Amino acid sequence: MSQVIWDEMTESSGTMTPISTHGAPLPGGSLPFEQPPKLKGRRRLLQSLQKMSSSQSLASMRRAPPTSYPGASKGSMSCVSLSSSNSRHGHSYGNSYSSTQSGAFSTAPTSVASTPVQENQNFDFGTRIRCLDSDLAGHASPVPKSVPLPADMRAGTKEAMSAITSGMAGVVEDYLSRPIVRVKELRKRRNFNFWGEMPQELAMHIFQFLRPKEIVKCSAVSRTWHRMCFDGQLWSNLDTQEYYQDIPAASLTKIIERAGPFVRDLNLRGCVQMPESWGKDGQNITDACRNLEHFSLEDCRIDRSSVHYFLLRNPRLVHINLSGMKSLSNSALRIIAQNCPQLEHLNISWCHNVDSRGLIRVVQSCPRLKDLRAGEVKGFNDQALLLDLFNRNTLERLFVDHCVELDDEALQVLIQGIDPEIDPLTERAVVSPRNFRHLDLSRCSQLTDKGVKCLAGNVPSLCGLQLSFCEELTDDALTGILEFTPHMTHLNLEEVDHLSNSTLQTLAKSPCAPNLRHLNISYCENLGDSGMLQVLKSCPKLHTVFMDNTRVSDLVLTEAAAQIHIRDRSNPLATNSPPTVGLHLVVYDCQNVTWTGVREILSRNTEPNRREAISLKCFYGYQDTVNEHMKRVLKGEAKAASRLERKWAEYMIASEEAGAQGAGARRRRRRLREAAMVHADEEEGGPRNGRRRARSGGCTVM
């Protein structure tokens, strides 16, 4: 067997004629180096498959290598045969693929003879070639029948891959040699019951995000959900104030019985449907609810014995609200005094059968009592009750509104005790300060300046004071109180007729002015601009002001708008979010307030980068426009609000011009009608598709 190998290249004495495939030289002495045409269809597919069979990645897929590979060598083309299938010096093993189909390139990593290789264009075919035979004498060792490829051209090496991919963008290095990882498919679990296999604790946690009304609706889904929805863990806080009109008595009774041991806060305010169910299952309900801390039966129609039994079963009560129960008497207060020593809040307002005799027992037996609300309770002129409250000094909130029996002497006993020591310099009683933080003395008609003056200097922690409808009070009663209450935030002086602007001026100079948030001077007909202007300038935290039926004018509204503007400059808005209500003014039935002052408020609310806006209650003829304007401002629609304010101002100007006398009255009335239609369209959202809404004009008969 003979092979063709490279030898020394020397010039030949003659020319060498190329030999054709049939052994005869071609005419013209040239070799056929024409590239075969590109393959298509099935032939191209077969050529690609043959190229893929030479990849190393097949080894990782456990495929058998081709039979033409040497024993345990790599699956790559490491050498190439230099013999031809038609050579007379070598054996013919046949082509695995013809040169025409393989495109003159090697298609398989095999050293079998006649494997087509890429033609070397740099080879000089005029060079002399020497043919060697392995059987020739003179050779000690057999001549190699193939020549190894250079290292940088072998497949699977870094040099080869870098050479191949150097000019190809987006080709991953050694992509074909990476092993293929098969992802194991996850089998779907059959017949998976989501709620059935969920832990009970997790299901309860999910149901806690629902409202009570929604939980009751979910109980009709299935028996499992019914059991979970009526689990006591979901009803530790049972407040029926929002849905007491929609829930039937049977369902409410069932919830209370199921959730009884878990309930801590039970609010049955306004549940008028409970008497029948309470009469049938009242004992079961009271036996189940034995761990209550907050209990409210305000305005409930429950018999007296059921309330008593309920109070006996819950000794850990801290908050009790029994206001508005007409059947309640002093016997219920006696049970509270004997069975509820931890009581801190008691509300028995509007209980007409309760008087001071029952309250004395509660005050003496409940040392933690801090909040007592006894509006319209009889007997509050009893010195024994007032002296007990003075000696204990634990109350922080006291509501005795509508207690007409509370007079000056009773109030002095409550604040100063009996026969206190008097300071000769200040002429005030020398007693320890009271802990009152909120005091409601509204509609105590017998109170005068003599009794109210005792509050000065004795209630330094007072935050809220209500003296509305105490018609006998004057400026002298409030001057001393305002000077010694630096924490005052709420002040209610509604319908105190004898007050003047000096009270407001004293309030503006008092130490409580920086903290004041709520002020009510409604129906104080002597109060006007001179006092309110100073209050608005001195109270930067003012949030609500009731000034209806007073003498304030447009100057107060203008000053309020200016103060809100100053607040915005001191606290600029960090984001472009819509403004919030920073000041609420009530000025209806004020004769000196006109549409000009109202327009000043509306105009300031539409300024850019506003942080706070002013909510206004004014004359009912302006209120619809003011409400629509505020709605747009809070939504962030400043341009729409400004347009509404402009159209309303044009309408108000036209209405004033139409009332003037003189020439052109018809033209002014026509202008008024047009301005009214434009304003009405804008107030209702503007004309649709450029056309105004149709208006009937009303019924002529009615």
C-alpha cells in the first residue's frame, strides 16, 4: 500500500502535467479546482448530520462512536489521509460520502483513504512529489500512512476553538463540547385539596383579614368553612356598630356563643333585635362570655336581669358603657362596685333611674376609675359624692353635661374641697392640683363666674374644656383659666352670650395659643374680626373653627387663607400629591361674610404646590359650588377647580350687575342667564362634547 507524503521540494527539470480522475491529463494542463454547488434539501440535511457525528458532545450522550475512529482516541479529526481513492498506490475503501456532496471538506473524523479534505490553495502544484511504498527495502520502520493535524487545528482544543470563533460574533466558546443536562419534569400532584391540607393556624390567619360581615357570608361555602368562620379565634373583638342592622339576631347569637371564651371586646351598640334572642339564649350567652374586658350595651333593649347576670359573670371588666338604657338602676351600679374592682371607664349617661347614691359605691370601690361620664344624672349636688371624687383625685375625664343640679358650690367642692386654705396674695385655695384632662360642663345652667373661677390654677393638665350654653359666664371667668392651662387644645364656648372680643384677645396671648386646635364660638354674637384676627395669627395649629352666627367678615377668611399659605412655606410639599384639609371653617349665617371672601378661600386653594387646603361651610347658596371646588382640589385637579372658581365669580358679578338700575337692564339680565348656564354646566362637570345639557326650566304648574 502506498501513500503520498511530503518530501523535499526541489525544482523539476520538466513540467508536470496534472492527472485527471481517469489518469489522463486534462486539456490545457490544469486541475479542476471548481467548488461544487451548495447542497439543498435532503442532501444538505445529511451533510449536517455527518458533521454533527464528529462532535465530542456525542460522547456525553452515550452514543457509539463511528467505526472509522481509532480505538480509544478522542472523537475528533486528528489526522487526514493523503491518499486518493483512485490512486494506483493505495487500496480503495470507498467514500463515505462523495466529494460532490461534501463540498470538498472533511465530513467525518476518520483516517480512511479517500476522505475528502479542504484543498490547500497555497500549495504549488508544480512541486515534485515522491511516492513511497511501505514495502520498499531500505526502510527500517513502516512509513506512516497519515499525517497528524497541527495542534491549533484539532477539534476540542482551546487553540482550535479560538481560531474558529475568532471571526464569528455571538458564538459561544466550545459550545458543542458542553454536556446536555436534562431537567427532570416535576409531576403534578393529583387531587390536591388546598384548604383541606392547609394548617388550621394558617387558615385562621387568612380569615382574620376579612370583615365580620364577609366572614358570615363565607360560612355558607361549605361545612369546613362554616366551622372555621365561627371559630372563636376570629371574634376576639366583636364590634357590631357597623353591621348591626344587617345581621339577624340568630346569627349574632350564634357568633357570641361560639366566640364566647375568646371575646375580649363586645360592643352591641344599637342591636335592637336582641331582646327576643336574649330572652331565649341569654343564659347561654352569659355563660360563654366570661373573659370580657370591654363591654358596651349602649341603646340596647335588654332586660335588667340579663344585664345584672352579665356583669356578675365578668369580673375583669375595665370598660363599661351602659348609656341610654332606661331600665338600668342603682342595683346595676351596686353589682359593678362589688364585682368589677378593675374598672377604669364607666358611661351611664342618659340613665334616668341612676342617681348619686349608686355612683358613690362605684367611686369608693373602684380605685382605678379614670373616666366617668354621667350626663343628665340626678344628684350631682351631693357633697358626699363630690368630696369622694376630690379626695381620690383619680379622674382624668369627667362629663357632667346637662346636670342642671350642679351649681357653683358643688363645683368648688369638686375642685377645692371643703373649707380650703386661701392664699392671701392670690386669693386662691391652696390645694393639690387636680388630674382633670377633659372637663365637660355644658348646659349646667346654674354655673356662674364664681364657680368657674375656681378652675384657674387648679387644673394645669387640662386639655379640653366645654362650657357651651352656660349663659351666665363672662370674660372674667375665662381670663384666669386661659392663663394657667398651657396644654389646652379644645375650647367650646358655644352660645355664651356675654363674651366679648377681649376673651379672644386673651386667648391669643395665653400660653395655650400655640397648642390650640379646636375652637367653637358659635352664636356668640358679640365676637367679631378684632378678636378672631389675633387668634388666627397666634394659633398655628388651629384645625377647626366654628364661627356661625357671629360678626366675623371677609377679613377673617382672607387672614385664614394667608395663614395657611404661611404654613405651606414653612413645610413645603415633598411630592406632587394632592393637598389635605388643614383648616375647617364654619361661617354660615354670618351676615358680614360675602361671596368675595368665599372666593378668596377658593382662589388660595388652587395655588400650585399647596400642602393644605381650607374646608369651608358657608351660606347655603354658595355651598354647592364650594363643595364641588373642594372635591376637585382634593383630587389634585387644580385647573378644573380654578376654572369653576372663575365661572362662579363671573356669575356672581353678573347677578350683582343685573340688580342695578338704569339703562341696559335687559342686556344685563341676558348676561346673567348666560353666566348662570355656564356656571351650572361647569359645576356639573362641564358640557359634554362641546354641547350644554338640556334643561327643562321646571314645572310651570308647581
